[in-house]
Amino acid sequence: MEVKVLITGCGGGSVGQQILKALRLSDYKYHIIGTDIKQLSKGAKTADTFVIVPRADDIDYIETIFNICRENKVSAIFPGSEAELVILSKNKDIFINSGIHIFANDMSLIDVCMDKAKTVEFLRNHGFKYPKTIEITKLEDFDNSIEFPIVLKPSTQSGGSMNVMVAQNLSELKLFATYLLNIYSKFIIQEYIGSPNEEYTVGLLYDNDYNFVNSICLKRDLSGGLNQRLKVPNNTPNETLGSHLVISSGISQGEISEFKDVREVCEKIGQKLSPKCAINVQCRKQNDEIYVFEINPRFSGTTSLRAMVGYNEPDVLIRKHILQENIETNFTYSNAQIVRGLDEHIFKF
């Protein structure tokens, strides 16, 4: 049986490209149709078939994707960008009614996880630890309840740590807050938690019937420029935070191992969220406690790294729901240290 899979948003650094790379590591040879909004996309070189599509906010987007699926006899769709994740999840019945699987979580979960203020509210309501947080709509909202250093970040649309900043004093806080309020109607400030040597990204995999399948944890190596969105000297008296304050980028590398204490906390979070696909929890450890600062309602930027050690999330979901294979819960995978770099593709004119 040939399985044709459509992966949207197949640009170079995208989650879509990570899903594509993971499926290439499977023993099963999938036919991959990749889409992107421009021809000069890595997906044009790495997918079996490549199609240019409108932006996710275009009125013709859903019809375009549906027609691609129908013409190519696509069995499954994996959204590769957050904008496409939202629009495809909202319109999933159009595809499901035509026998096309969309591997995406429900909008109720996506709505909570894509708004960091709502994520904090969820964590608070269910008793999980998180950095002290205040939502800011004007400069006067800051009330001195959070000690420096302070992380400023948009409540939404901050993928890859875009427009995330660290303030170490009041003048920096006012400067950065003024800048963000010129772009966003609101944002959040959070206490900076833990050392960059104790940051983790945890994948939780659930099937489309809301059943837990497995979890995996990567301890991030934030020592390289590729993996850092921001790095500044620690000028605060708190030496436990390390010599530098670091905000990670969307490009992760590091050690995959058991990290049972971290995974157990994140699995409890998954039980409360009730996913039906992959989710990704970002956290740091401080004083042996796990503090969650972000939950992504989608596949991770480390999807291909996980597949390299035998934890191939998109492949598992296809095998269960399309190929009708029995999938073992808590299946084994390898421990490893994985490093990343860059590769290139040439488009000749």
C-alpha cells in the first residue's frame, strides 16, 4: 500500500521540514507531498512532490489544500506551521469526511497552548509549577512582585522565541516593554527560572483516540550560537542562574535520555490537556523542581532528532491510524547526544 502524506510549511527551519525528515527515516517509504508559500523552499528539494499554496489566512487556502489532497489521493495531513495548524484544525471535518486524516490537536487545546497567558492559567489551575507571570497591557501593570531578571515575551505568535527579551533592571524593563507594546496589545513578563544547563524539551505522543503512546525528553545544549536566541551576561546577584542568561532558539540539540523526573511531570500535564496528537512541553529545573514555561500544541522542532533514536512520532501515527498496525505503548528507543548544523540546497536559474 502506497501512503501519500501531505506536509505543509516545508521551509528550511520549519516544523514541517522536521516532520518530513522524520518520515524519511522510517523503514516505510512514504510518498511525501510538500507545500509552502514560495518556490525557494527546502521542501521543493526534499519532498517527492512540491506545490506552492496560498498563505494560511488566504480565503482560498482550505480549498487549495483539499484539492491537492484529492488530486494526489492523500491519506494524511501534517500541519507544518502554527498558522496552518490553526486553520486546518478549525476545518478538519472537511477532510475527515473525505477519509483524510489530519494529525492535529483539537482547537480547545490549541487555543490554551498558543496563548501563554492561558497556558499559565491552565498550569495554575492544575497545580503545576511555572514562573511567576504577569500579563502586561500597559506599563503600569508591572507591580514589583517579580524579581529581576525578568523575561518579556508576546502572549501569542512568539515561535522560535521571536521578540523574547530579558530585562535585568527597571530601565531595561521599561525600554523593552515600551517596544513590545508598540507591536502587541499585550504581552507577559515572567521570572527568569533556572540555569540554561537545566532546560528540557519534552515530547508527549497521543493517538487520535486520545490514548497516551509515549514520551521523550531532550536536555538542551545551549552552548552554541545556533541554539541561542539571546545570550547576555548575568549582571544580577543571583549566581545560581549561571554566568549568562540565555533564551533558546527554535533550533534545539542536546542529550536524549530517560530524565524520568522531568517526563513524569510532563506526562501529568498531558493527562490534564487530553491531546490527540503530539504536544511539546518546554521547562527548566530549579532546586529539583520542574517549572514549565511553554507548551506547544504540535510536533516539535526536534521531531527528526527523536526519529533518529527510534521515536518517530509521525511514522507511529500513520502506522496506527492508516496502516492499522498495533503500536506498543512506551516503546523503547535509544539514548544519545545529538548535535546540529546547517545544510544547503541550490536553485539554478
